[in-house]
Amino acid sequence: MTLTQLKPREEAFTKILLDVKKLDAIVICEGRSDVEVFKSILQKLSTVVERGFSIGFTDAEGLSNIPDMATAIAALSKLSRRLKTLVVAIDADEYTIEERAIGLINGLRARGTVVEDVEKSGYHNQVYVADVLSNERRLKVLILVNGDFTIPSRKHVLEDHCVKLLGIPVKGDIDSTKEIIGEIEVCVERIKALPRDVVCEYFGHVCRALEMMLQYP
């Protein structure tokens, strides 16, 4: 398994194009800390990854940039027969899972991207599946929405799952668990130390989406 860090805002177009053509899947996260969490979880699933499977990770530097980045990757996919899957991870924030997922899909469509066959995954209720069409090519898109709605916070984010994994109690009304976690390395190190089944108990949507990504031909 090969992991590649993509830097669309820093690298030349030709470099990005060459990277995309070498990849089987791309994972877009909102921020750099989210990427580190996803990479550490993927390492837990590495036993089911075929040799030669290549995955690119990139952070969008904020939610507002994700629709543009996903649209650009969908357009580039027509130049790569190898790229099959795009995974997009977003925080629920103050919205429901469905509102956040459909909002992203509407954002892609508003930018001219053809999105079809949108449905909630049967594997996890925080994962949505869709097909993006580009010049008769179909790119599978997996949208996963972060957040644990049992936590009494105004916004629901990836750090919710870290808080649960670390066993940190959340008392009182807070804006989000980002206030509690601080440095994401604490969560990443805990993920690395725990067995796969335990990690996937708290990051079930991430595990299911990455497993689906690895299954697509």
C-alpha cells in the first residue's frame, strides 16, 4: 500500500496531474489533523489492502474549499483510468448528517458536476455513496460525516470520536470537542496503540468508508 500526500494549493498542475494518474483512491479531509487521524486508521486496515493499492490524502484547508477541490479531482479523473474512488470527510458541525451530506452534493452540482445514484450506505448511517460522471467515466464518491451526536455540544466534529475513544467525559454545554482535544497527536497515538476492533467501535463511519474504498475494483 502506498500513501501519497497531495498539496493542490502548493504544487504545479502538472505535478498534481501525474500524482492523480498514479492513484487508486483519493481522500479529502477538511484539515491536516483530520488527515493524520484517517491515515492512522487506514494503517489498522492495512492487512486487507492489496499490494500496489495507492491512496492519496489531501486537506482542503477548510470546508468551504472541499466542493471546488472535489470538482477538480472529478474532472481530472477522466484522464486517469486507475482512479476509482473519491472519499470526502466533513464535520457535521451544527447540521444533521443528511443535511451536511446533501449540502455537499448540492455544492458539487452547483459547480457543474454530474452526481447520480445518491444514497445512504447500508454499512453505516454516517456514510453516503454517489457516482460522479465525467466524460462517461464513473467515479465512486463516498461522503462521510463526522460527529457523535450523543455528546452535548453545539457542533459535532471529528474530535467527538477522539473524546469517546480517549474516555474523556464531556460535562456542560460546549461549542465543540475541539476545545477538549487540543493537539490531535494524542488521539492519533491512541489509535495506533489500540486494536483495530476497538478503534472501529468509535470511528465506525471512517472504518466502513475506508473498507468500502478498498473494495471498489
